[in-house]
Amino acid sequence: MKHSALFGVFAGGMAAGIGAMLILSRQIVSTHPRSVSAASNSAAPATVGVQTSAHRPGEVIVDPAMLQNLGVRSARIERRTLGGRIHTTGYVDYDQRHLTQVNARISGWVQRLNVAYAGQQVERGRILLTIYSPELILTQEDFLRSRQLATGQSSGRDSAQVAGAELAAAARQRMKLWGIRDAEIERLQTTGSASHAIPLTAPASGVVTEIKVVEGSYVKTGDALYTIGDLSSVWVYADIYERELPMAYTGQRAEIESDAMPGRTFAGHVDYIYPTVNQKTRTVTLRLQFRNPRAELRPGMYVKVLLSVDSAQPVLAVPTEAVLNSGLRNVVIIDLGKGHFIPREVKIGSESPGYYEVLGGLTRGERVVTSGQFLIDSESNLGEALNAMALDQGSLARRQTDPAIGSH
């Protein structure tokens, strides 16, 4: 039975669906003497094995012998190191730190497009395209003329030779900034023949994720032409519920599985927790990082995510079966001993297998009922006690908000 349904039993009596069970429980304990208060009305229905006098507001008392027949069990509140798992889903994306943008280093026209579409695998140093550039031709010619001055191959004074050497060095540096290798410059120097086009090579290995140029188009210095993604490391984006946020932290162990690779598990960790909460879904996005040396995890792939949760230190914990959730509040039944019980509202935090973290309402050493709560209710006025507790809280809230009520 769900906790919310159990709480309804306390507050409003037993549901018709468990009526047969209650009849059976009453038949089991019907041999016990009925005890009623001397002040009770003789016409009022007697309660089996229950004393109507309580020591404190909301407390109910059930014959201990009856509790044994009802199978009521309780557990002690202790500090525990909670562990658990968070299950969610996510999708694979490129690791932004492993994306490389390729820009034009010189203006000109795309003469040949060697890598023409996204999705191609490229290795570092591979020629992506060649650019025909008049600026390149002029610079090479300046370099050749300057070298002639510097080496004295043309008539002129020593100062002209010095200037020629400086101009040649500047032209060489300009060509190196454009990505022309030293071997190509040496070839130019040896042959004296200028190249009309300059190759643009891949600065990193990976998959071409974006291409923004076509053959014959004009590009300017600085234009973005390609984006290359290295798949040796990938990110996975996954959402967790707001209530699960306290259990997530950077560096946390994470595992993913994909339907594309049944039985395969990939291990990674939480790399970043985003600082905002989605207003519609009430979820927080986590970014997970995974090594992907064989490029088996592909961007866009959906995966199942499992986060391992371990509390950093022992915390006060209550068994999950002891907590009754009405949808508005969480209540436990305190076992005071010798058949004495009282309901109490509690605040709970993170959940792990079998336990909730206790944030308020319970102290170490107290005992809470973990089974047979609805049977206690069937043999007592515990439902009335819960209603009285709610009324007392409502009255207290009204007195706090309206001083005039408390003055009467």
C-alpha cells in the first residue's frame, strides 16, 4: 500500500478496499477484553483493547498483547551512512574543450575544397582547402626582391642591403603567420617561383562538425571555415529533479548505457552542475564527462544515466516504510513503549534504498512504527489524533498571524 493511501486511512478511516483485512484483524483480537473509560457513554461503541485515556494530546494506547497479534513492528532512529543511486536519461554531445575552429588566415578565393562536407574524419595536418590569394603572390614577390637587395644581387649602398634584409625577414614572418611552412619558403627562395595558392591544413584530428564555405567562394581574413570535434572525450547532459540536487556533486561517479550497445557500460564523472533550475520541469542539468577513445559514443546519442550516491558522513535516517506521505506533509507514528503511540510530522531529505534522511522532527534513539500502522488505526482513535494534530497546527498558525485571537 502506498504511503499516501496509508495516511488517508489515519485521517479519514479505512478505505473500502482493505475492509476485509480490518474485519479479519478484529476477528483475531476479538477475544481480548474491551476497556472503556469510566466517563465514556454506555451507548458509545467500545474500542477493542484500547484505553481511551492518554497521557498527552494525540496519544493513543493499545493493549501490548494486541500489538503482538497485529504484527506491529517498530525501528530505532539511528545515524547511518546513506548510499543510493540516481537514475535518469541524457544525451551525448561534443566536449566543447575539444572543439577546434579553423579560420582563414588570408583573404582570397577558395580554389579547391578537399573536405567538402560535415562528418568527415580528418587527421592533423590534412589539407582542408586551398585559397588563391593575390596578397600571397605580392608578399612572395616582395620577399624575393628584398632578398636580392640583402644579398647584394642588385646595385645599391650598404644601407639598401640592410633594408632589404629587414624587408625579407618581415615578408618571411608574414608568410609563416599565414601557415606557410619553412620548407615551402625555402623552395620559394631556391626556385624564385611564387605560389598562387596557399593550403589550409587541419590544426587537430577529429570529425568535421561544421563547414561554412563552398568551392569558389571569397573568404576574408578571420572568417570561420570549419569546426573540428575531437571525440576522444565527450560530454553527456542529464537532468535530475530538484529534490535530488543535494545528492549530486562534481567528481561524482557516473555510468551510462546505450541501446546501441547492449550490455556495454561506460564510466565517467560529473564535470559540472548548472546553477539554474528549469521552471517548467523543476530539474537541474548536469554535465558528465566520459573518455571515448574509440569514438563509440556519438553526439546526439541517447543514454541511460546512473549516478552513484554516498553520503559524506552519517546522517539521521528513518526507514521509508515508517513515513506516511499525504502529499502535503510527512508523518510517522512514534512508539513510546508499552502500547503508547503518538503521530508526529517530520521533515525528510534525500532518499536512499530503504531510508530517508531526517531533517527535522525526530531524534536519535526514538522508535517509529514500520509496519502495522493501519491496524493500530483500526483498533484506536489514531485517525482522530492525526486530525487533532492538524487542527492544533492550524490554530497555532492563526494565533501567530492574528494577535487578536491569542488575546481572547
